[in-house]
Amino acid sequence: MRRIALALATLPLAAKADGLNLAPSERAAFGAEVRALLLDEPGIVARALRGPDPYAAEIASDLALIADHADRLFDPNAPHLLGDTGPVALAVFASQDSATAAELDDFARARGLRIALHPPAENADLMQALTLDTVPSYVFPGVMVRGAVPPVVLDRYRAP
């Protein structure tokens, strides 16, 4: 606790490094003490770096849109389903005859998933409601991904 108090008491001085008039060895010792403090108390750095999430409003908007349209997005009786049986884990806006659709079918089967494929021509209203203007676009229950991504990235979005 003494080290924390000492380091915190000297931090205002560190901001004015030119006015410290420390010898090189003293400056090194001071730096080592501050470094040790930050390593011992990572919450200090976390609090300093934590700020408002610049994407918070967009994330909240996306989540609200997903919730509003979940019945249609993840409909287990959708006309175009890929993969195995079970609940729909992912909705994708892409053409049925696209390479994306074929790749997604393989992706779904390899992971025991079900994917609802929403061809843009048949679902322009849903795309507009979700503010999606890129094909393919992927909608998970907790995130929208605009633009093509490889399967390894889809796995990362699926992970809790």
C-alpha cells in the first residue's frame, strides 16, 4: 500500500518530467516503481483506459434491430435453410447460387449448425430494416457482420 501511495503522490510530478530534475539513476528507479505499481495493480490502467465505447450506440441499435426481426431472421421454417437440423444459429443475406451459399452449407454441416439463407432479391425489405447494404451480411443473435468473412472469422463470432 505504501508503494501505491508513493507512486500516486509522485505521478503529478511525472507529468512534468522536465521539472523533476532527477538524475538518470533516480529517473530509472522512479520508472521501475511506477511500472511495478501498474503491473501489481492492473485496474489502475484499466480505469484510465476505460472510457465511453465509441460504438455503443451502434451496437445497441444493431441488437435492437436483431431482436425486432429475430422471428424472421432465425425462422426454422425459412424457405432456404443450410446445414443440419436444429435451431437456426445464423442468418445470412446472400444469393442461393453464390459461392458464399455453398461455402456456408459446408460450414454449417461441419459444425452441426443450421443457417437461414435470405436471398437479397427476396428480402430487400428485411435488409433495409436491418440497415444492411452489403452482400453477404451475417446476422447472429448478438451481432451483425457486414461484408464477406472467412469461416474462421464466423467461428470467432459464434464463440461466447
